[in-house]
Amino acid sequence: MNFTRWSARLPKAARRRAARAARQATAPRQPAGSESESGPAVPAARDKRSGADGAAAGAGAGATAQLRDAASRPANEVMSASRPVSDSASAVTSGNVRESGGQAGPDGSNPQVPTTAPPGAPVDGSPVDGTHTDEPRTNSPEVPHSRAPEPPLEPSTGHDPGASQETRAVGALSSIDALPVDGLLGQVPALAAVVCGAEHRIAYVNDAWAQVFGPRSVGAPARTALPEVEELGLLPLMDQVLRSGRPRSVKSRRIEGRNRTSYYTFTCTPITSAEYDGVLIFGTDVTDQVESAERLRSSERRQRQAAVTLQRSLLPQELEQPDDLRVAATYQPGGTDAAVGGDWYDVITLGAGRTALVIGDVMGRGVRAAAVMGQLRTAVRAYARLDLPPHEVLQLLDGLASEIDASQIATCVYAVHDPSEGCLNYASAGHLPILVRDAEGTVRATAEPTGPPLGTGGWQHTSGSVPLEAGSTALLYTDGLVERRDADIDEGITELERAFAGATGQPQVTCDRMLRAMRITAEHDDDVAVLVLHHPERSDTEAELFRGASLDLLGGTEAAPRARAFASGVLTSWRFATELHDLGVLAASELVANSLQHGTPPMRLRLRRTDRRLIVEVTDGDDHLPRRRQPEPVDEAGRGISIVATIASTWGSRRTPSGGKAVWCEFALPAD
């Protein structure tokens, strides 16, 4: 079929259907020559038209009836009946001229109908009721299809009292119906194209489509003549529309133009009729919306990045690595919003080979939670410098939390690892239990003691202890790792224990495996902090660099000489240089002498070395901590701690769990 001719026939067929519907809806007409309520009878001859006038009357009346018919038909059928073809109006006009009755005279006019309408007749020559018929009009009795004229409108008001409200509305809109569809779609700024058949042959493209993609040939298949529909993924969509008879849309398709990149949303709407099936492709420019959405997403990303940067700035930028432990941590912010969280962790070296590890969680999200978290983390570092037992640190932190913001609930666990004791001492303020896996892979969770969250006040925290021998690994975490809305938190802890039992390798690898095992992704709705410490097993060669020795002292005048002799022998066996050997012996002598003078038995001298430092420590039964004094030049005593502080890299003291104290100093080993 020639598709130009096919598309030109569509308005004509539509007008025929409209005319038939209009005839059925038309009220009974008065016989020719009779009078009506609105005026005298109109002669039947006045209803006759010339060929040209009859064609115009048929087109105008048919358009009005088509609009009335469209009001009762589905929108897609109306669209199918109004194909956007540029020559449709002329084709319909010529068709109506051929259907008009009468013979043309010598001058080209119809002798049966006056060329000039008499007074009271419609100017355009159409019947006064706005209907149209395909039958030839004549006043001759021999013509079987002649009919009486309709009563004219009232001259004063143009109103027909006998016409229905629908007829008046359709008559008022007849000028709109007469507009060609391609004229309407051609003025629409959106892209519009019409295809038909299973091959989606082109029936029409409007100017907007041609400006974006270039002109297209009518009748060609869309796959070859409209390559853009295949690039945009519209061909499968058009097939679905033809099969289902339902509209389909694709959103925000990118189109590269000469000067700019645009985005269009395309809607494919079925066009169905008894004669053909087709698809109307309608593209709406959504570039502004897409660019606005991208700006919004970019702004949200920047805000989230700022929140994550703020969050991470409150956390350690680099974890301290103790001599005897390997430590790693990871933090996963929760949600996709720009709110900061309250999870934190820290690793603090306390001296004498001891290490403090802390992890906490301020409930909620936002600036307030982050502010409370930052203050608590700073306070923990300050209290840790006092080298207090874990429960005393939490006791101080509890009082501070109530002063910072009593409405914020915060949990925390504070643990200290002492390689000389081979254990992990801890205290918990409402936090989840620590998990410890030994060298054989057995996992155990720390039990009591556990106190209420920070800030509650009136609670005496206590410390507990769990073994952490060589080859063991400890896991500290926040509730975001194990808490789920649809499950009990104990189930999450049990699942974590199973995953932790099989998570071997370096601490950072263990952190990452825990996140994967617990299905923590970027869309997780809660912050997650994980802290892993591993006490590695060492080979014989490495073990030579991590050694220790101790001597119990009963007091008396012989204690100091014994201590010097013991220290000298040990340091010599460790093959230290002479200078470091002499400094170590001097420090041991001064610390023992200070303990003999100010402490009580039992006393112990302990020497430890790592791959980075030498540690000298003396413990006794008195809990009064020494202070560095500034002796007068004439004083004969009180210079022991000052001497130690001068020759050592650092020194310190702490109370021991047994009720005594420990005084220690460190010497940095020279790099090889």
C-alpha cells in the first residue's frame, strides 16, 4: 500500500463515520416548504448546493459531526482517525466534491442551486443543524435522496431552541475540528512520530522530530529509516505496544545533539482501528529535570562526603601499632543520607608494652551524636594516660557523659592488653561482648561484668579478664554489625561467632571478612565499627627479639646489688650495646632503690625487650604513685625518678590490680 495515500484516506473515513453518527442523532426534520417556530418555511431549493459549495459544506459539517463522534469514542481511536498527513484536508475536500449531486452548468455552477445563498441560509452552505450526509442533495422529486432543509437559526441570537446542548457545543468547536492534525502536531514542541504495521513503517514525523534526528521518508520501516528508535531501545517497546494494546514509556533517554546533550522521555501509545494498527511515539524533553536531579544528587553526594569526612576526622587517622599486637579497624557509615554517626574506636599505647583498646557507640545520628562521640573519645584518651584500671576509666567517663548530654545514650568497652600477663583486662558500659578466638579456632564471648550505658550514674563498674595468648585474636564491634530489625540481637552475635571462627589471616582481612559475612553494604542503615587485635605467634628467630626476665626481691640492703647484677647479666645475654647496657642497669638500680625506700614488699624487677624497645619495670605492694621532684642542690635524696626520666625515653607509673603499684621506663632501641 502507498502510505501517503493510506494516510490521506484516514480523515475521510473518519468523516464518513461521523456523518453516520450525526444522522442517527439528528432530530426529525420538517417537510420542505413548512413553517417552523422560529420563522417561515425555507424553500427546498435553498438546500441545493453547487459542486464547490457542497464540498465545503460537506467538509465543515463532517468535521463537526466527527468531533461529536469523538466525544463518545476512545482517545486512541480518535487519534487513529486523525492521521497527521499534510494533504489530508485537500483529499477530503476533493472527495466531498465528487460526492455532491447536480450537473455543472456552462459556467461551472450547478443550475439547480443558486450560486448565491438566499437570506436566512447558512453562509458556508452547510445544513443549519451542522450535520453532513454523503447522499446527493437535490430538490427534484425524481431524486430519491432529497430531504427538506433544516429550520434556520434565529437571526437575532443565532440560537436554535430545538437544538441540544451537545449540538451547540460541537458547533462552537467546529473550527477546531477543521484544523489538520499534522498542523497541530507540527506546532507541538515535543517529538512526535507515527508508525504502522508490524514493521513500524513511517506514516508521519513532525518538525520537532526532524530538527533533532533529521527528515525521514514516509513509508520506510522504522528499523532502517528511524535508526534512533533502535538506539533508544524503542523498537522492543513498540512491539510490546502493538501486542498488548497498552502504552509503554522509557524515561530519560540520552540524545547527543550538535550543541548540547538532551534527555527525552518517550511514550509509545497504540493507535487501533478496523483498517490499521499503529503506534504514536511521543518524546518529551526532560533535560531540565534530568540536570536538576543530577545537581541534586551531586549536592547530596557532596554533603554525604562532607559528613563522612567529618566522621572520619573524629576517628584515628592511623592506628598505633603496639610491639606485641597487630591491630586493624574499619568503619562503615550507615545509610545514604548526609547524617554523621556516633560510632568510634581507638588504640592507645600506655607504655611498658601495654595497650588500651576502646570502642563505643553514641545512639542516634546527626551532629549531636557526633559531637558527643568526639568529646567522649577525647576524654578516653586523657583518662587512659592516667594508666588506670579499665573500670576506673569507665567510672570517670560515666560522670563526664552525664555532663555532656544526659539525653544521649552511649555504650563503651575499654580493654587493656598486658603482654607480661598474657590477658585482656576489660570493663563494659552496656556494650556488646568481646569475642576472642584462640589459636585452635575456638571462639568465646566475654561475659560479666557489664554495667549500664554511660551517663546513667550511680553505678560502680568492675573489670573482668580474658586470656589472650600468642595466636589469639580479639574482636570488638558496635551493634550495627549484628543488629537486625527482623531478628534478635543474640542471633546476630551467634552468627558473628560462626563467621569469626573461620576468619583467619591478618587483622585487616578479618575486618573485611566480618563485614561481608554479616552482609554489611553501603546501603546498610546503621553505622558499623570493627576493631581487631591479633597476638601473633612468633618463630624462633622472632622470639629472640621478644624476651623477658624477672627477679623477685625481698627487700633489705642486698636487694639493690642483686638487682644490678641481675640486670647486667640479662642485658649482656641480650647482646645490647655497652651504652644501652649501662643505662639499663642504672635505671634498674634507681627504680629498685626508690621501691626499697618508699614501697613495701613484695617487690619484683622485670626486664622486657621487643624489636623496638627495652622496658625496665619494678612493682611493689604500696599503691602510692611516685612523683618527679625538683630537689634542692643540697638535698642528698629524691633524685632517683629525675635520673630515670633523664636517661630513659619515657617513664610512668600505675596502680596494679593487686593493690600495689608499678613504676617503669623505656629505652628505644637503635635501628639496625
